[in-house]
Amino acid sequence: MRKVTLQIHIDALRHDYITEPDMPFLHGLASRGVQATLVPPFGFEPDGAYLTGTHPESYGGGAHFVWAQGHNPIPFARRLPGWLDLLSAYGQYPVRRLVERGIALRGTTRRIRLAPRTAHIPLGLLRHFDYCHYQFPYEPGFAGRAKTVFDYLRDAGRPFFYHGYPEFDSTVQCAVDRVRDRFRGADFAFVLIGDLDAAGHDAGPESAARSAVAQTVDQAIRVIYEHVASCCDGVDLVVFGDHGMVPVRQHVDLRSRLAKLRVRVGCDYVYFLDSTMARFWFFERGVADVVREALVDVPGGRLVSPAEASEYRIRYPDRRFGDLIYWADGGAIIYPNFWQVRRPPKGMHGYRRDVRANHAAFIFDDSTQALGVSAGEREMVDVFQTTMCSLFGSEVTAPGVFGAALQRLPKALGTRS
């Protein structure tokens, strides 16, 4: 038998969710291991940070959809008449389902075929957008040229186990059942659990419903941990959230404001409305100035400055992620947007680093020794280095790779008594 590194990604595990009443198992592990607060990178797709140790501008992430740059994977997109967008979300449903079925049949990769989502992108704008990622996280090429944990394992000929959406259902019971049924030993096991994210969006992060889900998730993690431990000589457990969850207090209606401008959406420019950011691409001279002037005084958010683009490492080498970005303030959401149109969420994530409730929790536990370290506020890239150090005994020092292995931090950083 061998020692296993078990990485459990709990979607929306906020930094303060791990309490003794709600999550007693994780609370106990945090007390004896290494615990930290993680600051998420820019946007909604931080997978590249914790899987490669790089920043968004390197791994090419931050959003589910990007500008298509002339390539569009969505069949029939150019043939959809503009009047379809005059219909309600319910009225558009049959057409959207037909389009998504076409994507499922003609998608170039298995990931696209399994998750042919079009969200609530206006049907007349579908032709402008493409998916950000075409591969599953464990497949070669997921993060462009950046190597993932799975790539390093594959190069070394070492086995791994993967359970994540959309290849597998990320609900807690499905994760438990599949680990019990399929895991019989590997050097690395990755498990995604998504229930907390859904509860935070639907009921709010401070709700009793979210608390109840946290208790269920904690019990499931105990079951997963004990099963994996029964198959090996020891477990290095890495548990983390990819972001927190912030109570929604304000709605920002950018769509109505943009509709009043004298420039034409789809011809002069195009935009994508995520929940907390609006991204813009401009095709004609002078249009950027018109849109910037319309957004500069909108309460509830502000435009991303060049200095912020540098701070958040989003100086992308191409235009896929936008020419201009409006970013909502903590607790504000852009609504309606291209994800939520029928009912606004009660919780959201994807905010600037000064929004504390957007921060996530982190735990590392070595089953063979007690560490007792409080690592404070850390970056998501540290998850990658912690995992690599567990698997290979050292950090990755390749150019462009960042972070530190948190199990190597001296106890002087904050040993708990």
C-alpha cells in the first residue's frame, strides 16, 4: 500500500464555514493540521490557479465563456433571428434546447459534448462567444501550456482518481458513492463537491439551509476520508474552497443602460454579462469611449483600471476575455445577466480581494503527524504547491509558477495551542 494525497475541492467553502457545530470533522482536522484563508484569483474559474500554480493571464482562465475571435462552436448560431430575443426565457427554451443538443452532437471534445451550456446568452449574440475550456482538468492541454498536477503525475507514470463536474455529478451523495465504488488505490485522488455553492446562491450564505448543507458535506467528507484511508498507509488531505459567498444586497441593471446607447450591440460592440462583471469587445472606432462614459458613474461597481489588471494578473495576451471590464462591488450583482434572468441569487462570489466574505477556506492534514499551523491569508496558487509537495516531496520551481507549500511553513507563523 502507499500514502495517498486526497484533494477535496468544496465549491464555495467560505473561510468561516468550518465551525464545530456545522463541520465538526473538518474543524478537528483544521485544529491539528494547517489552516488558511485563500484569496481567489480574478473571475469565476480559478481551476488553473490550484492545478497549475499560475495566474489567470498564464492559464487562460477567469470566465466560462470568452469572445470567439471568429471561431464559434455553437451550431446554427449565425442563423438565429434576432426576434427570438424578444421572447421570455420560457419562450426561448425550446430553441435553446435545440441549440444545446446540436452542440452535444457536434462538440469537438467530450467536455463540450457533456456540458453544452448556453446559459441565458441572448440568442442573437451566441455567435460571438466560445467556451473557455475544452478539456477536463485531468486532460492534457486543459490550461494551455501550463502543466497541471495531473500532467506531472501522468509524466511520472503515477495513477490518479478524478471525480468532478461535468463528467460526474458533483452532488455530495454522488461523490461519496463513486469514491466508495471506484477508489481502490491511487497516488492522488481529486473529488469535487458542489452542494455548498448551490445552497449559498439559492438560500444565501447566512441561511439555515446553507448551514444544514455544510453539516451534510462534513459527514460526507468523513466517509470519503475513511474509505481512502482504508486503502492506503496514510493520507495527506487537502481541503479547500475555490471562493467564498457574499450576501447579495444590490442589483445593477447594466442591460437597460446599455440599451439606451447610440451604438449597436452585435455590430459596433458586444458584451457578456456575468454575475459580477461585464466584459466588452469593441469593433468600431470610438465605441469604447461611448461605453466607458456610460459606465463610469454606475453605482455598485467600477471599471477595471490598468493598475488593477496588473495586480490581478489579468493582462491577457489576447482579447478573448475583453477589451474593457466593469467589476461589481462586494454584495452587488449585475442583474439581469447571462446566467440569472428569472430569479436573482441571494449569494454571489467573484469579487475583488478586499471583500472578505469572498475568501475561501483551506486545510492540510497529514494523517501521520500533527502540524498545528495557522497560515493566515494565502493565495490560491499555494494549493498547487502544497499538493505537489505532498506528491513529489518538493515545490515546483518552473518559470511562471508561483505559490508555497503550506505544510512547510514554520510553526512560528501561528502555531495553535
